[in-house]
Amino acid sequence: MNVFVTGGAGYIGSICTEELLNAGHTVTVFDNLTEGHRSAVDPRAKFVAGCLRDSKLVKQSLLDAKAEAIMHFAASALVGESMTDPKKYFHNNMVNALKLADAAVECGVKKFVFSSTCATYGPPERVPMTEDLPQRPINPYGEAKLMFEKVLIWYAQIYKLEFIAFRYFNAAGASEQFGEHHRIETHLIPNVLMVALGQKTHVEIYGTDYPTPDGTCIRDYIHIKDLAQAHILGLQPGKTGFFNLGNGDGYSVKQVIEMCEKITGVKIPAIEKPRRAGDPPRLVAAANKAFSELGWKPQYPKIEDIVATAWAWHKKHPTGYAD
């Protein structure tokens, strides 16, 4: 298929682009490079520098690409920032996404694959989390993603825009060529590996008094290549709806740090700090729907494999991408 990937210069978008190309698809990457990196775009893909605010450019780019499907990764994704700058999040994650959906309808694109988030659920009623849980986001980041999920439901009903929306848990790891480099890094694994690289003196643990075996938060980590494979499966005609993407197993903050120490052979000093507001003790996905309806099967479910691939990439690229 001809696939139009927004945010394809970012962490998840770059590796999804790589995997799409490996699977034989033709890819056009559309990115404004405010968070992404030009050197993270697979050279086999066509690259268009632009912003989703520019509806004219988006439409022309879709037509030039003869796009049959859109994968939409372009978004602001810092939960804390969304609490201090909600305007940015509603504009980037809702208004710009709506413009993209409008362009898809106008240009005759048949499939829309949306990068959503488990933040649409808010604090879960039960764990593991299934897709039918109530959605009660507690920050503008999750709220904006939920708003666009609802847009897709109506656009499918009225405009026949077939969509699939993946609610991510914690994407991690790397391919051999591409990895995780955020200008503001908030994710646990890369922050721990920065200590192993000598770029930080310690890692911070926010809360050690949670009702978990070791007192630290438990999260579900999914390898970035497994995430990409789910998106490729989502391109199949007739596959539609909402799907959680996770491994169904959770690891605590302390367990992740210990695994990073094992993989790198470096002692990782940790400083314990108070809990952060809004951090649930345990977030773990039930991804049975993706298993049964998409035929998805994670190839790298172990935290050891996830950390090992991330470490291999960070060792090769200690300062991330050159640009």
C-alpha cells in the first residue's frame, strides 16, 4: 500500500516507517521536525517537511503520495506539559488531527490508523485493562486523544473512513537502525541508560510506597518493533476499532533499573523521591483483542530483550541523532 506517515521522524513513527518499508509498502513521511529528527527518517521513504496546520500542503501531499492509508503519529506527548499548556495539546492533538481526517476524506483515503494512548482511560477500574473500561482521562493529553477517537467513530459512520486506533502502553526498545531520542526525555528506560552512559549521575524513583511488591509503580512495556507490527496488521481491510497494545505483564521501576544494570554491567544509582500526582500504582494492558482479531503476537515480550535492544542503539548513538 501507499502509506502516509505523520510524525514519521519521531521515535515510534521512524521505526513503524522502517517496518512498513521492510514489509514492501511505499511510505511518505510528513513531519515538521519540532520533535522528530530528519536523520531518523528511513532513506527509502519520501520525506515532506510540513505542519498539519497547513491543510493545503497536507492535501497536496496526500494526493502526490497516492495515499491509500494514513498512520497518524504526530502529536505532543508530555503529560505534565499538557497540564501547564493545555492549548498546545488541544491544538496539536485534536485540531490538527481533525484537519488530517478532513484531508483524508477529501482525498479519498480509505484507512486511518491512529496512535492513541492508555491515558484515555485515566485511573483504571481494574487491571489488566481491557478496551471496554470507562474512559476518564485526568489530563489534557489523554482528553485530546479521546476527543479524536470520538471524531473517528463519527467519520467512519458518516464518511466511511475505516479506522483503527491503538491505545499504547509503554513503548520501548529499538531497531538496529533507529531508537529513542527525545529532546525532553521523560521515559524511564532511556533515562536509566543515560546513567550507564555517564550522561547523568543518577535516576530518580518517584514513590516507593505503592501497594506493589517492591513499592514502586508497575508498568507494561512493549517493544517498539512489536508495536510497529500491530500497525501493519491494522492496515488489513475490515480491521477496525480500538485496541490496547501491551504485553500483559508489568515491571516495576526497580525491576527495570535492575535489568538495565544487568544488561549494561553498570551500577545505576537511584534517588528516591515523593510520588507524582496522578501516577496509578499499576498499569498493565489486556491485549487479547489484538491477539484474536488482528493475529498479533509480540516477538519481544521480555523486558530483557527490550532493554538490550535499547542499550545496543544508545551505545552506537550516545548523543542520539546528529540533527
